[in-house]
Amino acid sequence: MISKFLGKLKSILFKSAVTPETPLKKEKKAAKSAKTKTITKTKTKTKTKTVNSKKNIETLTTLPGVGAKSAKALYEAGFKTTKAVIAADEKDLLAVSGVGINLVKKLKKLK
């Protein structure tokens, strides 16, 4: 809207033979392409994060006694790697919903 106003103002002040629509069309095309690039980058980042989280959750299921539900609960609680789970305190692991004392005992045997 501002660019239309400026284009008209330029044409009035400088009485140019070039119509103000030509630069505006170029600006609109540039704005559209910039928006498209931003949207594409955002979608790519979201897909990458989703893929990484799925891979990390699958990695957590390699621990003995950890299934899909407990792996997801551990991941959401901040334990992103198997090393983080093994190194965690018993109290921290028990605070995660879906993780019981038997699972904590199995995990502590891995140390």
C-alpha cells in the first residue's frame, strides 16, 4: 500500500513517462518469492526436527526395558540420548510418567 502511494507520488512529482505499475509489479513478485522461500525454509526445518525426534525416540527404544511409550516419555522429559538416560539419577527417571522402579533398575545395571 505504501509502495503504491510512493509510486504515484513519484509519477506526480517527476512526471515520468514510466507508469508506476511496472515497479510495483516487480516489487510484488519479489515479495511473493521472498514469502515462498521463507515458507519453504520453515517447512524444511519442521520436517527435520520431526525426523530427528523420531530417530532419537527410536534410539531410546534400544535400551533394555524401554518401549515406544516410555521412550517417548523420556524424550519429552528431556532425555534425548541413551547416554543421558543411563547417566541420569534414579529420582529424575522416576519422575517421568511411564517409567517405573523396575525399568530404572534395568537401566542402572548398564552403568
